[in-house]
Amino acid sequence: MAVLGLVPDPEIPAVSVVDLGIVRGLFTGGDGALKVRLTPTYTGCPATQLIERSVREALDAAGFRDVAIETVLAPAWSTDMISEAGREKLRAYGIAPPPRGAASRSLRGGDAVECPRCGSADTREVSRFGSTPCKALWQCNACHEPFDRFKCH
Amino acid sequence: MNQPADALFQYLLRLGDDSLILGQRLTEWCGHAPTIEVDLSLSNLALDLIGQATLLLDYAGEVEDKGRDADRLAFHRDAEQFTNCLLVEQPNGDFAQTMARQFFFSCYSELMFAELETSADPRLAEIAAKAVKEVRYHADLAADWVIRLGDGTDESRRRMIEGLDWFWRFVDEMFAMDAAENALVQRGVAVDRAAIREAFDQRIAATLAQAGLEVQASGWPLSGGREGRHGEELSRLLAEMQVLPRAHPEAVW
Ligand SMILES: [Zn+2]
């Protein structure tokens, strides 16, 4: 897990695949092989294959020769799987993290979104879809900074 | 092939083809949308739909058990072997027409996948649970545009009405059932499309009311897509989508 904690997400390199909750588990099989369970964030996320390769490379470099990667869909990935450390790293990187428990609430809920630059809650959604499937475009009304917000999902 | 497996294969093909063909249609907007935000939105929708199609068609291939995967099914079938509904293969038209099509399809698809989350087929339930979260965003986005254009200028309103009028004729087909699907419903695997129609009509009516538009089911209902009877527009779409894998069948990145 410590090795994978250093594997960056290809689209948001400030956070690791462990921070994002993409790594769902590590197991040692009866045959001594290391099994890694990964889950995709979005079905069409183009980073999924890249993540698999990065995970394999990182484990290989750390001396794990016998690695099996398994992709699981259930339970479906949600933004609640992003760790506390991951949330802080996103904020520091300039991306507003999704609020906790967001996945169970309505997507149209009127949560206050804080500007990652000045902290103001006076912000607005510019576009529901941003530069990657997992982000929406927002702008701060106080400091006018445009920023990405991790979509509640 | 045993009958239940064949029925499941056909069902997964229908769901997968709907997502695939609409996803491919939406990619035609890439670089042509009215604003950069809309361009990104439509590309994201296309990506989600193609991702869903990949999961559904891969599973279809496994059920069929003839060694076909999602790529094989997407790139090496001809138009008459596609079982998507006619709505998704229609040309994009103008932006209002694209949004009318998306509005009808995503509202239907959200209801469909929400029901499939509790399918007796665990793999299908898993895929649906993943897809419904994405499709919910699509339906919201399309509804926002129906309202914005419908409640906008005279021109945007006229175009929105024309778009909705054109696509109404393809709505009934999305809810049509046949014997094979009824058998799957009996086994708890598939969704009774007729049973979700009321919720669909309500959602459409609520959004149109917000847009200041009237619900006016118009046009002679068209169908045939599920049996492989398509318009020539699908052939053109497939020609573009399939040309590379057909020219170089074993090519890999
Ligand atoms: Zn600010």
C-alpha cells in the first residue's frame, strides 16, 4: 500500500491512486501472488488503463514480481472513497474537493463550495463538465478565480 | 445456443448499442460546439456512453461465448446487426436538436439503469449502478438546456420546439417490449420498459413546463431499430467509426 500511495493519478498528479480510493484492496493469494483490486472512477475514464500500467510498474520496481490486477465495479466508486489526506491535497492543488456524504445526496444539492484560493463560499458553477470526467468548472465571485471542483459522484 | 443466454445476449446488445451509437454521434460535436464548456460537456457525455457500451458489450460477448469482445462487437458488425433504437442514430442537427435527443434518451436511460441496479443478474446490476450515476448528470445537463433554449429568445425557442417535435416520433420505441424481454422481466433480469413510461412522461412534462413549452407528442411513431431495420444514417456513422479497425483488423495501439 505504501508503494501505491506514491503512484499519482494521471489526470490529477497531486493525489495518489490510494488517496482517490481507486485501490480497493491488496491481497496475497495462496500461491504467494499479490492481488491488487482497482475500481474505475467513471466507466469511460481514459485514465483507467494508464492507472493499471502505473500500478504494475510501481509494484514491479518495488520488487513485487508476481502481481495480478483485478478490476471491480461494485461497490461503485464514489467521491466518498477519497481519503481525508486526498481531500487536503486536492484543495492545496486548487481543486475544490467534494463534500463528505455527497454521493448519497442529490446531485443538485445546494452545497456551499469554497474557493480553493481565497476560501470564499460565494462561488458559482460555470459548467457541469470540466477538463476531465470527474471535474466541474466553477468560479469564485469574490476573487474571480476560476477553479475545478471535484464532482459529487 | 440455449434460449435464456441468447435472450440475455440480445438484451445486453440493445443496451450496449444504444450507448455506443449515441456516444459516437456526440463525438461529432467535438471541436464544433457553440462554446468550449459545451464542447467539453458533450465530449464527457460521449466518453461516459462509450465507457458504458464497453462494459455492456464485453459482458454480451462473454454471455454469447463465441470469443467476441466489445471491440469485436462494435467494429465488426454491419448496420442490420445493430439493435440500437432509432432515436440514438439520428443525425445531430443543430444544437437544440442534439439536446432534444439527449433529453429524451438520458431521462429514459436514468430510469432504466436505476431499475437495473436491482437486476437479478449481478453483473448487469453492477454495471447499472455505475452507469446511473453518470446518466443522472446527462439528464440534468440536457434538461437545463431544454429550459434555457425553450425559455430563451424567439429563435432558440423555435429551434427547441423543432428539435423536440422531430424526436417525439422515436420515443415510443424506447419503451416497446417483446416476448424475449418479457421473459427476462419474469426472471427479474430486465426492466419492464412499459412500467417506467409514466415516470418518464412526468419528468418530460415537468421540464417542458419549466421551459414554457407544451407537451405535444407529434409525428408518426417509428420503430424497427431493435430488429436491425435502420436508416441510412446509421451506415454512414458506422463507416466512419469502423473504417480503421476494418482496414487493419488486428492493429493495436
Ligand atoms: Zn476566491
